[in-house]
Amino acid sequence: MKSMPIMAVTIEKLIYGGEGLAHHEGSTVFVPFVLPAERASIAPAEQKKKFIRARLERVLDASPERIASRCPHFGVCGGCDYQHIPYEAQLKYKTEILRETLRRLGKIDWTGDVAVHASQPWGYRNRAQWKVRPLHDSPADARDANGADQLAIGYFRANSSALCAVSDCPIVSPLLLKTLLALRDALATGALPRQLREIEAFANAADSQLLLTATFAGFPPRAAELAAKIRSFVPECASLLFHDPGRERMELFGPGFIEYEASGQSFRVSHFSFFQVNNSLVDQLANEVAVHEEAASMALDLFAGVGLFALPLAEKFERVIAVEANPAAARDLETSARGSGKIEIRASDVERFLERFKETPDLVVLDPPRDGMPRPALDRLMNLKPERITYVSCEPPTLARDLAVLTAGGYEIAALHLFDLFPQTFHMEAVTRLRRRK
């Protein structure tokens, strides 16, 4: 791209993705870390025919809402987008963005209430993925005997695969932060092998036990000794898995799972299973989706995971069919559901399951990944004619697309909830209740 001069723009609004939108000489401009009505000096980083993606150089006229960020790495680390915005204002902007996304992409003009469920704004994450890379500006006295750069731990920089080494992360739970700092110190002393590339940590509801998954580029020798060493740094580690994806090799030290208490239920969560990342809202989410449901005969729980919704649904429904394609999550669900007698588990892809399923459920709960529902699966679901559908979405654009299909296919929105599972970031969780039109 030809070098472009620094320019000044006025931010019109925030949009989904964490950026502010402005216009300059016929081009739409996207710039991060701003607020509506602010005048900002920006440097174009990418230019196409009709839009410019820019870096924020300086805020010329600051919004009265602007606050100082809590994290020293904000603006460099790619994890957070909104630390310059007070938490109550984050909720306001997210609500506006959700409405606008539904209207713009789904042609759904929802004028009803959006029930907002606020989170604890800091220390809420029960899961983190930390990258491990050489620190290329290591001082000479921090390099190893071969002169190699010291290893550091942190997150990727925004829109980059370069490491942002961190000394703090105020959105993770206290135990995760303690673990991050312990691993940082171990790397600084050369106590961990250079093949280490990533550590994923997941904490239980009490923030007292951890699952740790360590990913390597080359399986480490004397793995048992290394596992014992890591446990000496992180004594709360209940289960540790070493994984070398290049050689498809794994070794487990521990039971392979921890128990997570939520909404009056106990869930087994293993190393490769998904569980909601927000430790302050998981109960409210399960209650809204499942516990507050009307009792009836049968519910389908699609993309069921380890059973966050299936287990409480079994308290209300005579029969719950839970569908989950991830083998680890399906095994966890099977273990957690033992003794229920009401939950039938189908270890299957949702689209394939719906090809064969012919019954009419009273309720369908959908919690798909960011890509949303495949269109053939959505069509088959509507052919079942369930009375109620509850759609749990972590991606408003695909939610808008799928709601457009559902509302055109005979359903109407009865309620819309915004669960702020990801404070300080642009991400949000939406729960949409739909009912079949009479």
C-alpha cells in the first residue's frame, strides 16, 4: 500500500468487532480504541477501494466517558478492546451493537427490551490460552548458554502472530493470574523446555483447581520429570496433559478432568471439552436457558457440550436428547448425566442427527459455534416444527443471519437477552427465545 499521511476523523459509532466507524473523503474508516464523537488522529494500516483500516495515533478530542485502562498491555495485546470505556457504558454500546447487527444483517428490527445480564467486570475468566515464544529483545544476561533468547509468555498482539509478553492480565481469575506469573518466572529461569508453544489453563468454579494443557513442537524428553516440575510451580494443577500435535502424541498426568459446579449441578470437564469462560455468569446463563423453562415432554439440546443446559433441562422435561460431536465433551456429558435416566446422548454432528430425527420436540436449545447453524440443519429443524426454540449465540452476525431464516420460516422472537460473558472485549453472548407463530 502506498504510504498515506496521518489523518483526522470523527468517530460516528462503535461497531461489532471492537472498532469505531468514521468516514474520510468517501472512504469508510475503521479504527480501534475510540469512542463515539471523539476526534482522532489515525494512521492508515490497510486501504481498499472503499474502506480504510487504521491505527489510532492520538485522541484529539476525548469523550467525557473515556477512562484510563487498567491493564498496562491494553492497546498492544490482542485480548481486550474496551478497557478505555466504563463498564456500564460497555453494556450500553453492546446493546446498541446487538440491535443494529440484527437490523442490518437480519432485517430484524427488534424494538422490545434487551434484558442485559452484567458480569463481574474483572477477574471473570476461568480459561486462558497463553502463547510461549522467544523474547527477541532479551538482554544478553537473560539468554541461555547457547545465546538463545529467553522464552516469554503472553498473548498474541492484535491482528498479529507476534507475542505480547505480559506481566498482568486483570480479566482472568486470581488463580489463573497466579499461574500465569508462576509460569512466566519459570520460563525466565529456563526451567521449561524450548519446545513449549502454548499452555491452556481452565479453573473450576471455586478457583481452586486447574486443568493444564501444554502444547509442544516436539514432545519433551523425560516427560514425567517435567510434569512434576510444572506441578511444583503450579500446585493447584489437578490434571496435566502434554500434547504434540505435529506427532499426534499425548501423555496425561492426572485424571484428565475436573468437576465444575454450576446451577446446582456438577459437570465433568476434560482437557478438550468446551465450557463457558465466565465464572460469574454461568449460573445465570444456565438458569435463563434451562431452569426457567416451562415443563414439557421433550427437549432437544443441540451442540450440548458437557451438558450445561441438558442437565438442568432434565429437571423440567420427561426426556432430553443431547447432541454433541466432540468426543471428549460427549464422554463428559455421559458421565455427568449418569443416574438422570432422562438424558439420551447422541455423539453426532448436529446436521447428520437432524437428517434422521423425525419427532417433534417441545423445545430446541441451540448453542452453535461462531459459524452458526448450517442452513440445511436449520431447514430440517424448522421441518420438525418445535413449539419453542432458544438460540444461544456468541456471534451476532451469524445469529442475525439464522434468525432471519427462522422468522421467515414461521417463528417470532419472544425475548432477547444479552449476557456479557466477555467484559472489556467486543464479544457478547445473546440468548433469543423464539416461539412458533399460531
